[in-house]
Amino acid sequence: MSLKINELCVNCDVCEPACPNRAISQGETIYVIDPSRCTECVGHYDEPQCVVVCPVECIDPDPGHPESHEQLLAKLLRLKQEGIPREPPA
């Protein structure tokens, strides 16, 4: 399931650079997560990095986009073919 940033977001700018799939961008009032790019960091990290770095805990599972682990891996493969994921820092 992709993730969603809720209204508690304070626009602190720490989640956007943490996302290896470039799924996070500035919305009209708060940051937003593109569900077509969010893999919950499957294939990159053990935990979603946006959730790890968020100081106000405003990132929740998005019930509008339920996905299995296998579906998230397939999405990652598609993104890699498009050249989207960033390499994790060493």
C-alpha cells in the first residue's frame, strides 16, 4: 500500500529528499505522495524512509491504494526500467 501525508504536515522538507523513488513533492498546501511511485521503500530499505525521518509522524498508509509486497516489488521494477529510483546513499 502506498503512503499518504496527512494534514499534520508542517512542510519541514525532510521527507522529499529521503524518498528513493521521487514519489514526494510539494502540493498546494502540504507535501504529497504519488501512489504510482511509492513502494514504501520496498527494495531499498526495511522501513519507509519518509516515515523514519518525519518529525511529526504525519505519514500514514493510504487505504485508497492497497498493494501487496509483490505488487510493490513489481512497481519498483517498473520504476527501475524508467530510471526513476535513486541509488541509496552508501
